[in-house]
Amino acid sequence: MFIIASEQTRELDRLQKYLDKLGQPYRVFVTNLETDLDQQTESLATFFTQKDPASKIGKPLFFNDLAVPELWECWTLGITTYLFDGEERRANVVLRGDILSRTVDRVEWFAQAEEIVSIDVYNRYGWRSKQSLLTEAGQPYLDIYLNRQQEEVLLHFVSQGTFLLQTPKGRDRLYASKEELQRAVLEQVLPEDEAVLLMDKALLDVVKEIPKERLAYCANDARDLDEIKEQVSQILLVEDGLLREKKDGITALSGLVDVEQESFQPEALVMTASQEVEGLSRLVHQFPQVTFHIAALTAMGPKLTDLATRPNVRLYPGISLDKYEDLLSSCSIYLDCNQGEEVWSSSLHALENGQVLFGLKSKVHHEAYKDLSTITDTVEEMEQQLDTLLQQPETYKELVREQARVLKLPEKEALEELFKRLEGGTA
């Protein structure tokens, strides 16, 4: 399976997650110039800079391992790290996201008065993959892409928009635009016998030689797809949403759950944009054996913060996306009984992570949820439903299966068959 996307987006992350659930191997090609990519992902830049398989061996560069002139050293003040030549600061060392690991993301080199004149970018394998030369206004005018041997491979003259490919034999090639470079590279990387999942409508013309039976388009929603449907065998919906009505040639991936991989944990998640979560305080006190994880994108009001004194409550004001993903995978219960708008389509994410949905008919964020047996009219009834699950945890998987049936969520077996047909060119 060969995925083509413009960049690493949330939608691409979700598509990869679905393919992982299905055990479907895949490769990703992004049509940008990113140089810090994982082993199964390639870009316009890495196509030229990572020809050698050894390029993708290694780990992020520890800041003290930066190659610097003799007597230079890295100094750290608080969270700031810089290169010091004994008299002056010569560069900022910007660390990767995991600051505690103290590994290098980029080095910003100074001229006089600490004006940044160039930036060296380091990838996850520990070597410099790009150098940007900057104007006095701090804008790049030349991007130099390097291979592991630190040879200049691809030059991007930013203001002109042109690219110069430098080859060992001196047969340099000039590309007049990113589009021209993009087309030339894709003509080389497009597979002859793999299914292609396209996430960029602008590239439909580039992939027109791919047999229609091997080509699928990944869309965010089911609107304005008539023209695209004529060019591909299947449209896959990767964005959040329940597809309540079956449509020929359109398959929703949202809500896919692998029940057999899930196990029950007495952990409950609430994502809310309001402190008004009906019945929450009562449930917290009634079920001390359940850990309630309450999360919000903002600060929390006193009705929620007052619950922090309870030993079975965890609060996450201003929750990060990474922590949200962790909670989705660790909790087995989701409470949909908060007032206001839903946050991040969290109830649907909960469903596809094997959580049993509990809620009130007056509060649920999707009309379809009212058909579920665990969605009740009163808090008392919700209590009873939750108590039954806690007393009989062996019913957990059946409840998850029931959710999938009632809501008509994607079936793993049907999707496996769909991708099998795509790979075989019979879709």
C-alpha cells in the first residue's frame, strides 16, 4: 500500500492508525521537503538525500556530540543551550521535542550582534540533513539538502522557486518549480503493482497512469466527490464522522475498532468544554474503584477542580494531544454527558479505541447514540448500567460489538477484503 500526501497531517496519522489496526503494510510519500521522517516515510528531499539504506540508521544527536571547533563547548542556561567559543555565543542549539533527552533539532548560527544567518537542521538519525542560508530579514534564500556523507545533493533557490539536483557524475539537473520536481520524483516512485491511496486531490493528474482498480482517494468528508469518484475505484473517509447512509464507492474508516485487541480497565474518560457534566460528581463518589480522567482544552471551573480531592479523579486542564491519545488507549469507559460542544470528536475516538459509551439522551453529541443500550434517560439508570459492567466485566467486549452494530461502524473483515481487492487490482 502506497500513500501519497502533501504533508504529515492529522488525517494521515489517522489513516496510518487504521491500516495498523488492519495489519496492512504501507509506505508513505509526502510531497514536501521535510527531512526528519520515520523509516516508512519519504519526501521530495529524502528521495535524494537518503538513497543509502544506512541513512536511516541511528538515533538523535546528543547535544554534547555536536562537532565544533577545538575549545568550543555547549553551555546550558535553564532550558536554553548555546555554543560558546570562550568569549562569545556563536549559535543557539534548539533541542528536539523531548527536551529531557537533550538531543539536537537544529543549530542557529550567529553573525555579529547574534543575528541568525544560517540554520543547520538535524534529523532523527543524528546527522545534518539541511542547511538554510538567511537574508538580513531572516528569510531563507537558499536551502541546501545534504546526504549522510554531508554532500550537497539538492539546492533550493527559495526566491526563484527553482531546484538544482547535484549528481556525483556532474550531470546536474535544474527543475523550474516544486511542481516539476514533484512530478519527476513521483514518476520514479509510483509503484506498478501496489494500491495507491491518494490524499492530495491536486495530484490526480499525476497518478492517472495508475489503474483505476488500484487507486483510492482519501477524503475528509463525503461532499463534492462526484468528479473524483469517476477517477478512482474507492473513496475512503478518514475524518471524524458517522456515515449513517451507505453509498456506493464510499467507505468510512472512522470508528473502526479491533475488539479482540481490547481488554477492560476500570478507567473512565470525560472530554469537556464545560464544567457542567451531569451526574459526574455522583458517579465519582458511587464508583471509587473507577479512575475518572477529566480533560479539557482550557482551564477548569470549580465544579471540576473540587473533584480533585477525590483519590479516583485525575484532572487534565489544557490537555496535550499526546496525553489525550494515551487516555484514549488506556480507558475502557467514556462518559458523554457534558454540556456544550464536543471536543475533538472525542466520543467517536473513544468508540474506535474500544471504550463503552455511557451517557444521557439529553446530552449526547450524536443523535445516533440514543439507540445504544448504555445511553439512558437518567443518571440513576446510567449508574445501573455502569454497575452491571463493573460487576460483569466479561460483558465488555459484547458491549463494544453492540456499539459497532447499532452505529454501523466499519467492520474489520469488510475493510480487510476491500484493501485486498485494491492490492489485487480488482476493486
